[in-house]
Amino acid sequence: MKKIYRFLIIAVLICSSLVTKAQNDGIGFTLLPQMPYSNYYNPGIAVPYRGIVGVAFSNVNVAAYNSSIKYKNMFGDDKTVIDAVNLVNNLNEYDNVFNTSLTLDFANAGFRVNRFFINIDWRMRMNTNLNYSRDFLGFFVFGNGYYMGQDNPCDFKLGMDVTLFSELALGVQWRLTDRLTIGARPKLLFGLANVTIDNGKTKIYTDPNTYNMTADVDLTVKAATVLQVEGDNLDDFFKSFDSVAVNRLFDLSENIGYGIDLGASYSFNNHFGLAAGIYDLGFIRWTEAKSKTIEKTNVTLNDGLFDDLDGIKTMELDYQAMVEDIAKEVWGEVFMEKTKDYNTYLKTRLMLQGYFELCPMLRATAVGQLYFVKNKVYPAVTLAYSGVFLNHINLMLNCTMSKYTGTAVGVGFGLHAGPFNIYAVTDNILCVSKFGSNILEVSSAYRTANIRAGIVWTIGKYNQ
């Protein structure tokens, strides 16, 4: 027993020491004791039912998180007015990240056959990742006058990766022994749309004498979609969206990818258990792709500020015309050209989970996670309490620690009434509470937000 205690303590300490830039996207809902989706991230964690059925709204998750914008930096002495200057000054010079994700399960059905549990899941997923420099926001807050001369350019760096895809998964869970369960979930991925922007060295200059704005542009854009976008120039591209066929969003014949989840769990006795898994190991191959690389120097940006002499007299800017003129000047007439196929990769993560359950009302869990994103590793650790009351009410409280999103405190509620299960979870209650505003000096309570909810039907309890 002492060895088990020692292992859990060491695992938590290791994960805590590695915390640097992990993302928090809602693992708390799997920790509700009677949750039918206990194996959502780890197919090796035993499902405590003989069958489950979820349709349309069995799992809806919306999440957003950022690495740099903090609530306490948004306001000065007057808490009712946003202090944009202070906000920009407190950003990182380059590595500022804003991410959002959306998950919607269309259908999920599982059933047990002796020691096997098999489930089929079809879901829609969207991930948006934005990386920007301090000057990217500073240009709009300070104006170009803040960046005068060749030695003080605006480092206008922006990177973006937006992916929309559907996922069809077949999970197989095998109870090898009374204590050991293993599982695998191969996944077929159907890419619907992807846009990747790599803005490496774009800089904007302002002449201190003439105030003329020019730019050195270094920009690469790749895109692929099942939408039938017609036209080779910028005007035709935007006009084509007026007649986009919505049914193309469900085209499953292009942009195929593959993924897999693997996992195992082991219970030492009625009180202690461990689980380890890997989630989202895979990629999507984007076909019929288009791309464009722009490498230009000394591009004039302010020719389109005013469209006539009256505009100069009244100082009325035609912003739409200005944006269109700048876009055409920088982008050129040809929108994008066909390019070779390319891959995008899922955000793979490793998980180590340990729990101690004294009784149904008292269960403690520690979860360590390592995310792998573009050859970087982002760790996080979650500590959680969960319990069952009156045989039907599930409660969960967790704390996730990461430098990337700050410290987040989550809560969850579930109601298990026969075959009917309903749940709602947020992994950062501080972002919607007054309590969060009182501790902003020591935490980043408003840097991450998510909510997950659903209704699931279960068939029979499975006593392990």
C-alpha cells in the first residue's frame, strides 16, 4: 500500500513540475462517478454499463483559452473602461495564443458482449488556433505613429490554423482480468475545411517625414475545403460564398484522415486504481489544396485611405474600401493556386490518471497530461474530488494548473435516474463568478472558459 501512495504522489509532483503551457479542454466531465462517457479520452477506462445511447445532444462542448490576455491587465483605475494600452504592454512580444474548440456528438452507441464493450461514435469537431505578436494588436491600439522609422517597424506577425472535421470512431474495450482493462479506438476522419496562415516576417514601416506606410510582406497561406469555391481572383472568391451549397459540408469523399486512441486501466483493489492512455494520435490528408506565398518589399499601404478630396476635408475614412485596396495591393489579383496535398495533425496527448475512493461519496483523482502540438510539449495537472449522493446525484470539483491557461477551478453536476443521465460541467467556474474577480492578482481566472453538457441513456448497470 505504501508503494501505491508513493507512486501517486510522485506522479502528481512530476506533472506539477512540468506545467508550462498546457491547454484545458474539459477533462473534468469524465470524472463524474456515474458518467457514461468515463472512457471518452481513454478507451481503456471501464464503462460501468451494459449499453449507452446518445443522440444529437449527448455531448456538446465549447471552449476558449488564451495565453496572454489577463483580466487584471484590461482595466486601469477605472474598472468600467478598458485600458487597451496597458493590455497591449502586458502581452508577450511574440508567443501570444488564442484558441477555441467546439465538439458536437451526433450519435454515440455502445453495448457489452461478455468481457468486451464496443461503441460507435460520430462527432463534429472544430479547432481554431491563433498566434500573434504584441505589435499585431499594438498597431491598432497605438496607431502607425508609434512605429516610426526604419529602426522601429511594427512586427505584424500573425499565424492561424483553423480546422473543421468530422470523426467516426469504433471503440473496443476488453476486460482482460478482473483488474485489468485495455482499449483501442481507431478513428476515420473526414476533413471539411482547413486554413493555415504562416506569417513569418511581415513588418510595417512608417516614414517619419511623409507618414507613408509601407510593408515588407512574408506570408504563406494554405487552404483546403469540400466547399466548391469558384474564381481565381479576390473578387470572385468573396462572391462565391453567396451561392455555397451547404450540403457540401457533409461530403465524406475528400480529405480523409486516420487516428487512434489507446488506453488501459488497472484497479489494485476496491479503493485504488491507475489508468494511462494516448488520445488523438492521427492526421488528416488535405487534397485539392490551394496555397499562396507572398514575398514583397516596400508595398504601399495607405493609398486607399481616402477615396476623394471631400474625404480628406472631413477626415471620413471609407474603411471597407481601404481594406479592399490594401488586400488587393498585398494579395494581388490571383487568389490562390492549386498546390500539392498536405497533412495537418491532431493534438495528441498522453494521460496518467490515479484515483483513491474511500466510499461512493469520496473519491480523489489526479490526472497528468502532456499535449504534443507542432513539436512542442505542453503539460498540465488536474486534481479532482467527486462523489455520488442519494445514489443519483453526481458532484465533481477540480483544479487544473498550467502556466498556459493559469489555474482553473471546475465544477460538475450529473443526475443519474435509471436509464436517464444528464450532466453539465465547466472546468473554470471562476470565469463566470464574482469570486474569480477577487483573486485575479494571484491567478488568471479569466484566461480560459469552457462548458460541456449532454443527455445520455444507459442500459443496465455492469458490476465489475
